[in-house]
Amino acid sequence: MTSLWRAVRGRTGRTESRDISTIDDYALALQEALGYGAWSALGITQTQPGQAAEKAPGDLPGYAQLFATNPVVWACMVARQMVFSAPRFIWQRLNNGTPSEMFGSTDLRRLEEPWMGGTTQDLLSRVIQDADLAGNSYWTGADDELVRLRPDWTHIVLERRQLRGGVLGWRKLGYIYQEPGEEPVPLLADEVAHFAPVPDPLATYRGMSWLTPVIRETQNDGLMARHKAKFLENAATPNMVVRLAREVSPEAFAKFKAKMEANHRGVENAYKTLYLGGGADVTVVGSDFKQLDFAKVQGAGETRIAAAAGVPPIIVGLSEGLQAATYSNYGQARRRFADGTIHPLWQNAAGSFGTLVRPPGGGRSGAVRLWYDARHVPFLREDAKDAAEIQGLQSRTIRALVDAGYTPESVVAAVAAQDWGLLVHTGLFSVQLQKPGEGTPPQARVRALAAALQDAIRPIEGGA
């Protein structure tokens, strides 16, 4: 905490006097006076000798406006939010490093009711929204609640890592949260849950929004929307050139122009018959939507935005996705969205919030981890059907191997690890699996075998 406080004082304390001889010197002094320091190309600002803070993303307001005004971005973000917020947090036991049973406890109450009246779904909705817009989502605990730290007001405090007389990267000391006009609040690294699913290549710990690489596509999409609006405002036809005879006076031309625009401009006047007096000639210039292949051009831009979001176009109903829409294609797209986008986000979120909750029994336990329970997520019902089929196949495999004379313990281990090298044979075959005269195996062995078989065919949703 001492190093963190030094970083805070470095951001708020008085700086030494200096000579200002260039505009760059003035800009640097002004930035430091405002508490932002000297930002480098790597997104790091110096706070004290040997310490730095990774730049907080400053584009959150702009991206938030983009979310509110661009229908493609809105659809992709809402699709991610609705699925991402569906599961609940749960504990998962690890047996020899292998994911095993899942169970709940009262220690998860902070995540189940993060604030007064809040739910896990409310929490996860804000988490993914911050990550989509700013690339980062920060949360800490206060007054027995979880508190959102606005990403563009949160800085990551770093310290140079000294090794063998040189600098070997940066060590994270903690975070500084500072609202405009307020004093900064230092937080230790283990006091903050930091969710950053897409790392920023120019930073050590900070994340990057998926909107960053498609900003130009979103701008183009907005231009196309305005193009359609202007097309409709101008009678839903391409541009026209109207020629009049040279003998027409400027006053007569102005009256003709005003009358034509009053009778033929705007959506309400579209497709009316155009009547012209003597000497007037109309020529159509430009291209209509069909000649521009407007739908294809706009659809390609929408698809690139959806690709950056990791959302198949068919999931959000974009035009290029609907052109190939079938039940089979939708099922494949749904699985791609779940397996390639949502499950990795869930895994990252569970690991990130593991800093704010402790496994049952107090303290951290290497045998238990915070995980997510997606067994009752409606979007994954088809996965549950596949899991049941896999369980049935596993059970038949276990039965066949046991009947073939392999020990039940080695069969369970081999099927669970998908490693046939773990199989151990008893030397007995078929009906001779019991030595003559031994009779029925002890009841305890039967119960142990049943428990082992049940563990081997457990649902796979929580395993990873």
C-alpha cells in the first residue's frame, strides 16, 4: 500500500518548477497539472520514479454513443449481453487438477446479490457492457456490496521490475480510481476484480474494446443510414438535373424551382407524375440502390462488425446471415457463438471475480475454484442434448470395458481422461471376472464403483 500511496501523491502533489520553452513543454506541464501525467505511445504515464499507471481508456463516452445510435452495434452487444448474463456462479472442485463436482455455498452471496436489489444477471450485464465499450470492467467491494469502477476513471498502477541491473517489464501494484473533481482512491491488486477479455497489445494489463478495429465500419454504416435518409427525403429517386431554356428569366426560374420542390420533394411526394412546361428537360444522374448494389455493400459492413463482436450474423438477424438461414445453419451458428465467444468470456469472468470471493472454509484452496453453472441456460439446451448423448456413449464404453475384464477403477480413469493407457486388465474374461468361490463383491465395493461411474459421466457444461 505504501508504493500505491506514493503513486497517488505523484498524481496529485505539486510538481517541481521547470522551464517551459516550447508548446510541447506547456502541453506536458498542463497534462501533469490536470493529473494525467505524460502519456507515452505504450499507454503508460509516469507517476513517481520507477512507477507508472496504464492509461485508462478515454473513449468510453464515444463508444457509449455508438452503442445508443448504431443498430448493428446495439444488436451485437445486446446478443452478447443476454447470453453472457444467463448463468450463475458456483464452486467447482478439482480432483488431481481435473474439474469435478459443482456446489454452492453462502460464500457466493456477494455475487448472487451484488448490491441492494441486484442479481447475478444485473452484475454480468454491466460487466460485459463495460468490457465491450471500454475493453475493461473493474469491480471492488465496499459496504458488503460490489461497486462498479467506471473504466475511464480507473488507472492501473505499475512498478518497474528490476532484474540484474535492468528493467524486466512491469509489476502491477494496484489501481487508482478518481472521479472528476474528487480525491483519488488507491486500491490493492487483490481488492479489484479486473475483467479484460481482449488484451490491448500496447499495454501490459489493460484490455481493448472489440469496437476499436471496426470504428471505420461503424462510421460507414452510419453514412449509409444517412444516405438512405437523404434518398427518401429527395423523393426516393436518384438526383435529377432540370434544364430550362436560356430565355427563362431568373425570376421565372426561381418560381419554377420552388413549385417543383414543393410538389415533388420528400417521401410524401414520391412516385408522383412529373409535369413540365415547354423548354424544361429532366435528366436523371447518379445511381439508385439497385445500381449501387446497396444491400450487398451495407450487408458486408454489418458482417464485419458482427465478426469483430464474435456474433454470427444469423444470430442477430443481419441480412447476410438471413440469406443462408436454415434451422441447421442457425444451430451451427449458435454453437459457434456459445463455444467460441460466450464460454471463454464466462471462464475469464469466473477467474476475474475469484479475487473478491473465497472458497468455502476460508482462504484460498487449490482444490476449489470459482466457476460458472450454465446447465440451465436456455441458449444451450441443444448442448444439454449432446451432453446426454455423450454420457450414454461413455456409460456403454465403461460397461463394455468392465465386461472385457478391465478393472472398474482403471476404466473410469481411462474414460474420464480419454487415455487408454490407463487401462489395467484383471486377467479374467467374460463370466470369469470373479474368481471361483469369491461370491458377490462386498457391498462397499459396489457403492464405490457406482459413485465412480457417476463421477465419470457427470454433465460436461462445467468442465473445461
